[in-house]
Amino acid sequence: MSMQAAERDLRAVIGLEVHVQLETDTKIFCGCSTDTEDAEPNTHTCPTCLGLPGALPVLNEAAVEAAVKLGKALHSEIPERTRFHRKNYFYPDLPKGFQITQYDDPICQGGELEISHRDERRVIELERAHLEEDPGSLQHVGGGIETATHTLVNYNRAGTPLMEIVTKPDFRDPAEVRAFLAKLEEVLEYLGVYDSARDGSLRVDANISMMDAEAFDGDGGPSEDALAEANRTEVKNISSHKGAADALSFEISRQRNLLKRGRAVEQETRAWNEASGSTVSMRSKEEEKDYRYFREADIPPLEVSDWKERIEIPELPDARRERFREEYGLSAEAASKLTSRKAVADFFEEMTDRFDADLAAAWVADTILGELNYRDLEIADVEDRFDDFARLIELVDEDEITTKNAEEVVLRRMLDDDMTPDEVVDAEDLGKTSGGEVEAAVEEAIEENPDAVEDYHAGEGGALNFLVGQVMQKTQGSADPGDVNQKLREKLDE
């Protein structure tokens, strides 16, 4: 190995192809249901999605509307005319032997998405976003793709509507990719065109090249000539944000090591194996010409540019985040947490109709979301219990129970045992103690712990906390800690 090869200053250049399943009731070119998650294999099929002779595609209008919404959200150009093409290749999960997709006339052209990375804002530019049909799915039996004894094919997914979002090679590290995918998923969810709970709803193919630093123009990207000369590896079968970051980290390390040993990086397609945390070679990388694109004669051109004005999109995450800061006076961190999921933002705004915004934000962003995350639940899983959560906050706000008991006892039993807040308060006898009971407990704690009293007068801060704990124990947690603290100070300072 030469010293020159070992000391090469190499940088990653990454572009993404993100396949998003659109949330429609039926497939893109036929009437088969897209609700296939629990269906028996090959039961949601018809002559059209199986590509049988004589079957003709009929375009799903809902899929086109979803594409236009996404184009508006990503600031893409929606052209006067767009059309479909056939992408020809052979693979067992592609029943027709070609995929109906869009080639040189995609429905969304250009565009951008702003992300936050390392406390800086970056704009990721898009090449395009186009409609296409999903192939079927393969089930490798007896191991992964490289070790399976045989493979089964399920065509239930064949014909499911997808949007393929293609970025420019604007990413320089896996963390940026992860931030982009998270932001894209936020936008898709707010638009109501995507359901992250669906299996396979978002899949990523990542293209990566390692290039010498001198090919870059300052802080910008590499030149077009340098990009054209670089060997590009495509990594497929990535189904999560973390998986994308892990797969790219592995590939950067693999390619860097090859180049620093003076070896070439093959231009190939590799599969991401999440179990082993590595990529494995699948085949040599196809070029555009290998797919022999030609126009889909059975679907006429689409003219939907006027839909961009007619179809409205909802308030998007960035706009809602900024409004939360201005309207409710929230910190940037709280506003970001409360708008990361549309269901959470909606839940918070419902709470602000009943409570002060700061109180609602603290309960939703920290307490309720924290408890749900611990149980691997989403707001959507408990949306029918809005009144119960509101009642819990009300009990604290009206000083009927302590915050500690509300968080550590009532909320947990509400979720564990499907009880209302009032049922938990009655069952656990959590009503706040009277002032006289608290004062009696304070007297007892001081009398029973003379060493702690002496430490308090000697200036040891922990002594007061110990005495507060003793009083809370005597009142079974039903006293207010702040009230106990004040009463102890008053009594000790007499």
C-alpha cells in the first residue's frame, strides 16, 4: 500500500431514492385493496396487478391528488403535462416483467426540503418525485438473501401506489440522511398521504460514492465531471431511519478502507442486512439505458398543473412550529417536540382550549409523551381518552391531588388498568390531606429526627430534603411537597 493511498482525504457523496407508500384505499391501477397487512399471500390480486393479458390499468385519482399535495409541500414544479412509462427488468416480484413508473416527465420536478443538522439549517435539493407502482414482495426462507434455501413471492403489494422521491447528491454524512428522513416523514404525515404504521410504508435506496476532497468546490459539492467519473454503489433494502444511517456508515467505512488500500470500489448494487449490520453484493449496478424505458401506451398523458391551485394542503410542521412559539410563547425545544407528530400537535392544541398553554405543554410534551414512549405507545393509541387526560390535568390544576401522585400513580394506573383518573384517586385514596394533617406530620417528623434537625441548623441542605421525605411518607404522598417544604422551614426557623 502506498503512503499516498493511505493519506487520501476522502469525503462521502450521498443521494437518496425514497419510496413512500401513498395512503389510498385501492391500488394505483386497479381496484384491489391496499389493506394487505394481515391478508393471506396472493389474495389481494386481480388480472391488472398481475399483468395478465388483456387487462388494462385505470389510474387512481387519489394517488394523483396525493402526489400534487406532496409536490406543493416540497416546492416542486408541477408541469403542464406528465406521463407514465414502462421500466423493463426481470425480477420474480415483478409479475408483468416491467414496472409502470414515470421517466422524463415526472409529476413533481425539482423541489427542496430544509433540515436541521448540528444546529444548522440546510436545504436538500430534490431532482424529482414521481408516481409508480410497487412490485410484490419476496420472503427469503432459511435466512437472508445470501443464505436462504428458497424464496416465496407474494403479489399482494404489487400495484400499491408509491411516490419515489429522488434527491440530489447533497448529503455528506449519515446523520444528515437520518435528519432528512425524519423531516420528510413529518411532512408526509401532516399531508395525510402516508401512514408510518403500515409495513413497508417507507423504503430507502441510498447511492454513495467516496471522492477526494480536491473534487469539491469549497463548502459546495463536487463538480459534475467528478460525479460522472466516480464509482457509485447503491444500497437497497433499507426500511428505517436508523437503518439508513447504519448502512451508510458501514459503506463509508468499507469504501474508505478499499480506496486507502489502493483498491477500486466496484459500481454495484448491494443489500443492507440489518441483522449482521453489513451490506452484501447483489449484482452489478444497472445504468439507465438498461431499463429500456418507453411510454406506457395504455395510460394517456396527465394534465394536472391546475390541481396545484385547486388542491389545498394543511399547515406543515415548520409553520406550525413557528406558530406555537409565537402564539403560545413556547421554547424552540417545546415547540419542536409538540409538532414532531401531527397527532401530538392536535392533542396539545385541544388541551390549550381548557388549560394555560404552559401547563398543557408541560403535561403533553414531558409527562404524557414520556409515559407513552416508555410503553411504546403513540398518541393515536390513546386518542379516545382525551377527556381522561384532561381530567387528570384538571385535578392537579385545581389542587385536588399532588403533581407527584398524578404523574407516578394516577397516570400509570390509567394506562395500566384502563381506569379513569377519579377511579384511581378513589382506589388509592390520593385526595390531598388537610392543612392540619400536614402540620401534624411536620411536627412528628421534626420530633422523630433530631439528628436531621441539628444538621439543618448546621447548614446541611440535604437535611431539609430528608425531612420533606419523612412528611411525604407519613401523608402517603398526598401532601404538596412545596407546602411541606414551607411548613418545615417555618417550624425549624422558629
